[in-house]
Amino acid sequence: MINTGVQDDHALSRASEDYLEAIYRLAHERQGDAAVRSVDVAEQLGVSKASVNKALSSLKEAGMVEQSRYGRVTLTDEGRRYAALVWRSHRALRTFLESDLGVSPETADEEACLMEHVLSADTMERLISYLERQGISVPE
């Protein structure tokens, strides 16, 4: 089977999910200001501003983000829901790798970022249920 970068449960490519997740995380860090600058997204992901602008065009077409005249980016309701699921998956995977498998925090974070894009929604829900049965909550 050829890996297209899009899992059946995932409407977006891995790269697009990474951009959405970065926007989501930056918006949450600002607490109250949901608009983020594309330069901050570029810095967080370690990519060029041109790469961010290209990704934002695709995300706008998909109805996931909106961008003001001055370049500030906000997630649409659909984009926020999608990004929240990706971020929750990341945290659940990172927690599992660290707490149950003893993986170092740095490695767990890197590998969670890879895994979050390919696991099905069913598998993620099962993992989250497993963590909760172990007394570990993964916030929505």
C-alpha cells in the first residue's frame, strides 16, 4: 500500500495537520487572542514564511483558517475542532510513550508527532480510554 500521507480518518495531509496544530497551540498560548501571526507559525515549525503562506492557502481553501488583511490567522470552527483533535492525540500518545513505555520526553514528543497523523480515530479513542482506566486524563 502506498502511503499518501492522509489516513482514512484524516481529511488533511500530515503537513496541514501540523500547521493547524501549531496555529491552535499558539492561539492557546495567547489566551484571549485567537489570531496568530504567520511568522510565529513559521518559527514554531522551523519552516520559512513562504512555506506557511502556501500552507495557509490550502487551509483557507479547506475552510480551516481565515486570514485578515494584516496577515493574522484564526481557525474557523471546523479548523479549531480538527486542530483540537490532533493536539489531543499528540498529548495522549506522548503521555502513553512516556508513562507506559518509559520513553524520554524529547523522543516521546517527536514520535507522538509522527504517530498522531496515521492512527485512526477509533485507535485514538481506545488509547485515551486505556489511559483514563490507568487514572491518566487527557484533556479535550
